[in-house]
Amino acid sequence: MGQFLVAVVGQFNVAAYMCIAIRIDRNKGAIIVEAKARKDKVNDAQFARMCSLLRHNFAQQGALGVFVTIQGATGFPRGQEKTLRLHDARLRQALFHAKEGVPIVVLTLDDVLALSEPGALPRILRKKVADIELMTNIPINPVTCEPDIMLPSYLADLEAQISQGSKGKLKKPTKKGG
């Protein structure tokens, strides 16, 4: 049992494409990831800590907070369950997004297992960010036009498949050249 905190920061084309794909501010671009190997759910106090990190330590860079946890977080619906009640960590998620404009998402064990599919990470994060946007009725980062990002040629097919929202098996990119 333990936890790890990682700040993922990138200024390269792939990092910028990832920010656009999941609809977060690419000018900030930092994704703060906290992984928790605990039997219980992430509670409101732990969620408050992530909010504090994003507000104070990563105010200029923090575009997205991510919890990776086995059980999820308190107050979050289970599975496909829908709820109109906001409480515990889910309430803090909504309030923090409304005040700071920075989404914090929770990846559960099911989400982690789904990462074995190509293109799953941006798809899962985009869905979770859209859920926050829908819940709070506040757009996170409206994209009026996508900038032209030049990716290496061996990633061009993957980029096209992700932008088309491919849910099937993605073709493995082949590296051409060197």
C-alpha cells in the first residue's frame, strides 16, 4: 500500500496533441497524476490535497489532475449508475472545476485494465473530462479549431484513428525511416 505523485509535463508535438485530444489547456500542459494502492476509495481529504497541489504548487502549469486508484473515489457513481446527488469527493471535484477551471479525474481498476487497447488513454481521459463538463455545465476548454500539429510519419495513422474516435482495434504504427 502506498501512493506516488508524478507531474507529467511536455512541450513537444505529441504532448500538445494529447492535451487537445482530451480537451485540456495545452498552454499549461501539466498533468498531475497521483496513484494510490489502497483498499478503500479516495476520500474528500485526499481529493482536497490534489486540489491544493493544483491550485498552489502547479497554478501556472496544472491543466489536469488524475487519480489512479483501485476502488475509485467517494461520492462517485458506480459503473454505469447515474446520480443527481453530489457529495464527498465528487462534490469537491465539481466545485474545484467550477472555481479553478481545472478538471480532476479518477481512473479505476477497470479503466487501467482498458488501457491495453491502442488509443484508450486519450479516449478514457476525454470521456472523464467531458463528464465533468456535463456535470458542472461549464466548458473546460472549448476548442474552436485544432492547430496543425506535425507528428512523425509513423504516428500519422494512429493520429487519424484517434481523431476519428476509433473504438475497434487500432492498427499498430510501423516506424518508417529511422
